[in-house]
Amino acid sequence: MDWNDLKFFLALAQGKSLSAAALTLGVSPSTVSRRIEALEQALQVQLFRPHRDGYDLTEAGQGLVPEAERAGVQMQVFERNARETGDDLAGAVRIEAPELLGQEILLPALIGFMATCPGIRIELRGAFQPVRLAAEEADIVIRLVRPSQGNYRIRKVGTILFGPYASPEYVRKHGTPQSPDELLGHRMIGWTEDLGFLTMARWLASHCPGVRPSLRLTSFAAQVEAVRGNAGWAVLPDFIAGPAGFVPGLTDLPSFAPDLWLLVHEQALALRRVQRVRDCITAALTAKFSN
């Protein structure tokens, strides 16, 4: 079996057509078809079921997708590390962090760090949805929930406090709710329904049942701007809400203080540039959030 055929298998599984897979890989559709046929012959199993509109995975093909993704990622990591071993302090380091944390805390620290290590290239991806650890898409990951999968070394680096906040102008006009029931009479800024799984959304739903946001957004940055625009209350991290001058509310509620976890990919950890970036991030996070 040719391990390169895994790339063709995954591209067709995701694209569901020869043309889409060919576009992803930069080859011809006939090349994709030929490599898939070779893979199926080598494995002695049918992986795809062709139909008029494209290709669907068979049951056997579906079962192989997770293993193929992991093997593909391992090959990518191996190839990247092999290409960039000439200079141990040169090359890319990929970081995934929660949106505002990356923007407000990590970015200033990393800009200063890059002045001392100009050969290191930083890729900082900020997101409100967690990176897929099983796919091993980043060298360093910051999470608010301790993960249970992925080839990462894990370390707790602090705790982030969250709470309901509103602008001083909104509070001046509408007052501050003293109980969850009173919050029902206020405007609430929340997450769209497809993001109800987020920890801050679940915390609000558990302690303030019945609250229905009048404004639903898909990012923390948008929620901060909505609060600044006097749109209502939002559950925000203290490190953003405090400096912005927002007013806390419902301070008698049980505190929402998720742990902050630093993850470093086990293979990437062997690279000195990843170690240096990890140390920079650790210092920035522990200085801000350690108890």
C-alpha cells in the first residue's frame, strides 16, 4: 500500500466528488480515480460507492476515516519537522487559542518574543470553538476545558473568571438585576443556538433558567462591542470586562471560573522553537491568571 494514497482517500471522503478532490490536491480527476482504485485493491475492500452525483463512503470507508486522519496528520508533522530541522529556532509554530485570550494576552507577548527570535514564524488562530484535537491541527493549544484525546502534553496554567457585565450607560438607564428572576426583565446578549454547548452559555442557562437573549452573536468580540453599545448584559471574562469599565451584575451567583489548560503536541515538543514559544505563552498566561 502507498501511504500517499491516504491523501486521495481523505480528499475524496471530504469532497465527495472526483473533481472536488482533484481541486484540493492539485491533480486531475483521473489521477484521483486511479489512486482510489489502487488503494481499494491494496486493502481488498470497497471504500466508496459511486453514484450519479459523486461518491459516498461505504461502511468500511467510514470506519477508516478517523485512522486515516490521524495517520495523515502524523505524516504532515513528520514532513514539516524534517524540513525545518536545519535551524532549531527557525520555522512555523501553530497556536490555537480562545478568541479574546489570543488577541488581548497572547498577541502582545508573542510580538515581543518574535523580536528576540526572528526566525520563528507564528500562526495564531483565535476561535470560540475548540480545535479538533484528534486531528492534531496545532502545535500549541489553549483550552478552557480539559481535553480527553489527542497526543498533547497538558498543563494547567491558571483560572479565568467570568460574569455578567453591562455598560455603565445601560445600568444607569435600566439598573442592575439583583437575582436571576430580575434578569428576565433585562436585555441579554448571548450565543447563537448552535453554540449553546459553550461553557459560558451552559453556565448562564443553569443559573438563570428561562433567560432568552434578545441578541445572539457568534463571537466574544461582537459581544464586547454589543455591551459597549448599551445592548444589555453578557457573560464576559473579567480580564476584558474590567479594563473596559463594564459593570458586574449578579455577583451573588456561584462563580464561573474555568481552568485554563496549555497543550503542546508531543512530537512538536521536541522542537526547540516550540519549546521557546511554549515558555513565552506560559509566562504570559501564568502572570495574568495564576492564583
